Amino acid sequence: MPYITADDGAEIFYTDWGAEGTPVVLSHGWPLSSDAWAAAALYLAEHGHRAVAHDRRGHGRSSRTWDGNEMDTYADDLACLLDALDLHDVTLVGHSTGGGEVVRYVSRHGTDRVARVVLVSAVPPLMVRTDDNPDGLPMEVFDQIRAGERADRSQLYRDLADGPFFGHNRRGDVDQGFRDAFWLQSMACGHRAAYECIAAFSATDFRPDLATIDVPALVIHGDDDQIVPYDVGGKRSVELIADARLLTYPGSGHALPDTDRDRLHADLLAFIDS
């Protein structure tokens, strides 16, 4: 299996499909792996692009490091991947926590290798409620997730999959296969990485990072997202990026790469080819 070596020696697993086309690098959400992007990667590779997706450190098949489970290191690992594969004219696509990884990469490493950015149900600008972010979610929400991670992480992932992650609690129409895949990928994440990443995705302030994006950006968000609420995430992010367009998916939840797969794939391809 292919790996690149991060600056601290961590081994980062990745897939690389359709190697002749313009590159698209896909960053996944918490606590999943690059498998969450497999359908999109296949679609993009079949439509003439080079689709690269990696397992964030601590997740999936990558090294389970004790340290480095925060956004600066995630972004630096992404930089190591782009450098090792010598990718240029890249479209960076981040879902949920992966969106934070993407914008922190741009802030720390610039856009010399980057042509465009896509944020899908992404955690920026800032999820947690603070004095200067009064519309954010209460810290108690994330403390409850941390408590579930410590007490019975398997049940936590079942509850997320059967409830707000896919919006199954709204309609009861999400395939069992999608929910099982979420649980399976989540259980492959290291316990410490999963626990520490809760703070990384919820309490990292990406507002300064968004202001550094100087390439075209597409922000895609469902207006019934129960994980990263629309008004907290996508709607706010597009206001902080100089050249950004917002696509709102009416009635859709958080897991757009699964629940809105066909529309998302078409929108990604249209933006990448524009």
C-alpha cells in the first residue's frame, strides 16, 4: 500500500487514481478515512482527473501518533503529501474536518500548488460558541461527544450514524450500508486521535485562515446540517473568502458525499473543469 512519510516520521496512507489527469486531493471528515471519498474519487478519475485521498494521521491506515492530532500538523501532513507527489494545479476538497485541514493548509503553505478550493459541509469558520462567535454551538455539545468517545466509542458512532450525521433521525431513509460504513471507518480511527480531533474540529478558529484563500473557492452546505449547522458553517465561510460561491443543498444534511452523491459529484466536476 502507498504511504508518504510526514515530517515527524508518521506514515500517511493514500490512494492515487487516474494518475494522468489534473489532480484533485480529497480530505475526509472525523473520525473517518479516505474511504469516505471513494465514490467521488472513482467518479473524478473516470472523468479525466487524478484523484488522491489520504487517511489523516491517527485515522484509517495511517500511523496512530500520540502527538500531532491538531490542525497545524494535519495541514503539514497534507503539505508533505502534495510535495511527495509533486502535485500542481491542485483542487483541494475538504469534507467536514477535512475542510479545516484544507484552509489551514492554505494559511500555512500558500497556494503555489493550489488552483481552487472546495469546502463541503466544512467546520470553518468556528464551530464552538465564544464571545465573538455567539451563533456557535455550546461547548457542552462537544463535551458530550468527548464523554461518548471515552465511555463507549462504538455506541457513539452508532448513534451518530443512525442520527444526525446522515440525517437519518429526520427521515429514516438512509441506507444501512452507509451507516455501517461510517461505524466501520470510525472504529479504525485511533482512540486518542479521535478524542483529540474533537477539539481540533470544534475549537479551531479558521476565520484568519479563510481570509488567506486567494484562489476560487466553492462552498457546498446542506441547510439541514445537524453537525455543522448551515448558518455556523457554509453561510459564514463564504462571507470570509474573497472569491467564493455558495451552493446550498435544500433539506440536505451533513453527509453529502453519501446522501447527495450524484449532485455533489456533478457540482465538483463542473467547478474543477470551469
